[in-house]
Amino acid sequence: MKVDIYTSTKNGEKYLTVAKGTKLESLQLPEDIDPDLLVLSPFRTRLEINPEKEHKALDGVDVVKQINANGYAIHGAKTAIKLG
């Protein structure tokens, strides 16, 4: 699935992801959505997410599941550092 990712301009650790080409104004967001997610800036466009492959910055299975259920996904980013 190709997606467009937007980041909150109020909190850079919060993201809203939609299927590629989705207009944000067409989304039906819940009334109790985190207000930080109401002001967004484009972060990454046309990113390919394959839920069968691990992505280094996000949980692809969860993001795809949320998009399929809601038309959007709300998530953070993960970074794993392994020290040997």
C-alpha cells in the first residue's frame, strides 16, 4: 500500500497516515481526536508499506489495519538502536 504521511506541527512525534492521494479534508475524524493532529504538515509522500515486511520507523501491520478500518492511521514513529 502506498501512503502519504503527515506530522503534527504541534508535536513532531505524532503522525497521521492515509492512502496515497487521500485529501485530508475528506476524512471523517472523530470529535475526540487529539487536537495536536488537527494541524498537519506533509512529512513523506508515496511511501510503500508492506505489512509483511518490517519497517524501520512504523508498525506497517497496524498502519494498514487502521487505514482499512478508518481511512487513516494515527501513530508515532519507532526507532530501535541495538548496542552490541
